[in-house]
Amino acid sequence: MSPTAPGTSQKPALPPWLAHALRAQRGPVPWAAVARGALAGGPLLLAAVLADRAFLGVVAAIAAMLAGINDRPGSRRTSVRRIGVPALAGAVGLLVGTYAGQHLGAVALTLVLTGLGLVGGGISAVGPVASATGTQLLVTSAVGAGMPLPDPGWRSVPAFLAGAGWLLTLRLVLPTPGARTGDSRHVSRIDSRLDFRFDGERAAVADVYDAVAALLEAAGTAHAVARRAALTAALDLAQDALAGPRLRRYASSAAERRLHAQYAAALPLGEAATALAWAEQAVPERAVEGPRRLAAAVRGDTLAGPLPAPARTAPALRALDDALLHAAEAFDRGRGRDLHTRRRSVASLARTVLGAGGREYALRAGLCFGASAAVAQALHHGHWHAHQHWYWLPATAVFLVKPDLGPLVSRVLCRAAGTVVGALLFAGFAAVLPRPEGLVALVAVCGALVPVAARHFAAQTTVVTVLVLALVMAGGEPQASVGRIGETLLACAIVLVVGHLPVPGQWGGGIRARIEAADAAAHAYLAHVLGGSDDRATRWTLRREAYRTLAEARAAIALAAAELPALARHSAGADEVAAVLERLVDTTTACAVHLDDTGRLTPRHAGRLAGLRDELVMRRGRVGRSRTLAR
């Protein structure tokens, strides 16, 4: 036990799984998303009630709620995919679940839902949009099977698509509060009335230049590693923001070309800044000022103007000066290379779904979804329920089994606490609110709170619980808060058991898959740089993929490390491997900049590459031995 200095007290650290459950995201209130949430489910439900089609209004409002959960910060173009693709999967799940629930017996229905769980779990391993797609597929299939509507099944699908489409329309049409409409001196260059359509893209690209400036400022200090990670995150967001479909192919083409050129011009700047940070070389303030002015030009949609040039005393500083000059020219011309697309082939996506991570996630999702559906039907047919429908239990299990929402125990604790609080709150509201107008108002308020509550899983669960219970009561079902609490706790128990069951193959398949992808991307980048190719566009694309896969691996490893010790031990050592890969990619970037300037590597560069390769082999060997012992 280490001695403690007199007069000081040492607070015991919380275990990682509990600390994660208590941690919440920070940031400004997304007022635009709040407004969209208020205008989505409530008005849809009101219109349906007035038309005497309350059940269809419930379906539309559920779709709007799910779309609101996926309505995250970013550009309008990415919202088309982020909201639209899961909504289409949700419509398919609703149709399959409705007809399967009407025409199949309990055993056959359970098998069908288990199969859907396998499919939804497997595709969820691909990425965030795929994860939301798998979630909606399973949730709506549970709702369709366990909450049969009085209208024919084919009518519920258009209602669901209308609800999701309504929120997506609001996302595309409504301007963002506070968005700039361009500099009046350059109205001839852009149509300022349409400029708000690109506020998300513009903010994302500007954040990249700010992140470059922050990294340059931290070069030679202990903050450089964190600032380089922040630059990677900013580049990832900008890459996603520019990767969606065009909103107006002809009228907005000039604005889009300008944003693509500005993003492409940031890549050599980030490369030079990373090389300076690797060299632990302090950068003069005048060199930091250039990216800051470029960030301001992106936000104001203005010309770059004169930029202060750094002294050209070292290869990395000369690369920074050349990158600033290239950026100024790209800003003035308003066109450049289109480098935003992340190239992922169908074959690579299939390998992800069918790989170790996809198989493990698919098995756990299928088991949880199928088991919870079977238990829910048994309770329903045994008349243990105080309400008519049994969808709550499997739908809850879907959210609980998702690893991208946090560690398993953290998800369970947050879901249980949020459901209890939400059910109790709704019981109080149901006792005093008039019907149906009070329930419609409650749905509108909860829809507005969903974007804010998304910062913490327990808060989001509380709001969604109140919203769904209000919708169900508006559809004619009696108040059943106590039953929802019991079903949620039962779903928590099922997911905890399944989450700790051994699966065929090794534990931690998702972590292994992320590390292997990062390793492959890092070595592809290294091979290109050492191969002497002059194709810088390909080099920047490979560099982006290397850093992006590393960031994804780091995020997965951080979540796995916050699990209970019985699960966390299976990812032991993975973080050290990712750290070595990160240093390898940083060193490769420094080598690329130096080769551009001199055509040869210094002994320091070559020695660092050789040392990192040896360390990577050693770390991977240790991880393999520790996993063998863990099994």
C-alpha cells in the first residue's frame, strides 16, 4: 500500500463499470433538434386522433420517436442516411412482425424473431448507421408481433414511413438557429438564401482547421497526443458530413465543390501538423494563426485572405508552409480534389458481418431477442399481464444487448433506473392529464426532450418510457406502469445471463476485429509511404482510413475495459496494441513528410519504425497468451 502524505485524503476510485454508468456527455443544447422533436410525434398523433385513426397515429409517432433518437448533430446530407436507412429497416421489421404475429404460432414466431435477431445483430457490427438499422428492424418486428393493430398490417407500414419521413423532412427543411447565411461581400458567389442547408458541413470542416491549429499549438508539449486524437475525430466527422447524397445537384454544386476543396486542403495541413507533433518541435504562433484564419473563412464562407507563413527551417515546417499556400489557393478557386468518401467495398462489409465481431454480436442479439420473445409470449398467454400486448420485453432486450450503447452492466443499470423513473412519472401524469389532449401534449414534450436526454442512457430511457406509455394509452391500452417495470427488470436479467455466456470461438470477437482492421490499415499506409509512390491523394486516403480504424478500435476497447472483470479481462492488452499502432501511424506520417522533402529517411525515422514493428509483434504475442489463459 503506498503511503499517503500527512493531511491528505485519497478518495477510492469507482470501478470502471459504475463510473461509466454515472458519466454523461456534455455540450450545448441542440435547440434545432429539440424543435424538430416537438413538431414530430405530437402533431402526428393529434392529426390521427382527430381523424379517428389513433392507432395509426401511434405507429407514426413511434417512427418519429425512433427517427428522433437517430437525429444526431451533423450535416443534412448525412441525416438522409442516418434517419432514412433505419426507418426503411423499421418498416420491413414492422411488416414481418405484424404478419408473423397474426399467422404463426408461438414456437414458429419465436424462431422467426430469433432469426431476425441474428440478422440485426450481425449487420449492427458494421457501424453506427448499421447499428441503428439493426435496432429498428428488431424493435419494430417486436412491436408488430406483440402489439397487433386493429387496422390491416399493410396500413401500418405507410404510417410508420410517414412518421419517420416527417421528421426527416423537418431536418432537411428547417434552418438551424444561429446559422450564418454567408458574407454579404460574396453574395454573387453563393445564394445566401440556401446557405443554411450546408451549415452542418461548414461547421464540420471549420472544426478540422481549428483542430489543426490546436495540434500545432500543442506540438512539443504533453498535450500533443490528445490534440492529435481530437484532429482525427474532427476529420472523421467532416468526412461523414460530406459523404451523403447531394441535396440540390445543380443549384448547390458550387457550394458543395467549395466545401470539398476546403476539406481536401485540410489533409496536408493535418499531415504536417502531425509530423511536427511527432518531432516534438514547438511551432511559432504565426504558424498557428493560419489554420485559425482558415477556420473563420469556412464558417463565414469568405475568402481566406493573407495567411502568415512559418519559417521554412525544417521539412515539417516547409510542408506546413506549402500546405497553407495550397489551402489559400483552394479557398480562392473554390474547387479541388474530392477526397471525402470512405471507400468500403461490399466484400469488406460482408467480412465484417460474417467475421468474429459480427458473429458474436449476432449470436448474443439472436439469443436475447428470441429468449425475451418466448418469455413474453409465455407470460402473455398465461394471463400474467395486466395489459394486452407483449412487445415491451423483447424491445427492451434489443437496446440492452447493443454494445455500442456502453458496457453491459452500465446499460442494465441505466435501463432499469430509467424505466422505473419513467414509469412512475407517467403514472403520475396519467392520473391528472386529460385525455387525449393531455397525452398528445406529453408526447410532444417528450419528443422535444429526446435529443437532450440522449446524453445519458438512463435519461433517454426515462423520456422514451414516458413517451411510449403515453402513446400506448392514447391508442386505447390501460395504464400499465408496474407491468413495464417488471418486464424491464426481466429483460435486464435475460441480457445479463446471455451477455456472460461463452460463445463459439474466442471472447472479444468485436475487439479483435477492430484491432485487425486497424493493423491492416496501418500497414497498408506504411507500405504506400515506403513504396515511394507520388500519389498523395491515395496516401491521404490511406492515412485517413488508418487513423479512423484506430479511433474505432480505441472506442471499442474503452467500452470493453469498463465491463465487469469477468468480461473486461478478455480485452486485456488490446489497448497497448492500439497505442503501438497509433505511434506507428504517427511515425509513418512523419516519414511521408520527410520523404517528400528530402527523398530519404533519417536514422531516427528508420530506427523508430523498426522499434515499433518489434514492439507490435511483442504486444500481440502477449495479448494472445493472455487470452489463452483467460479461456
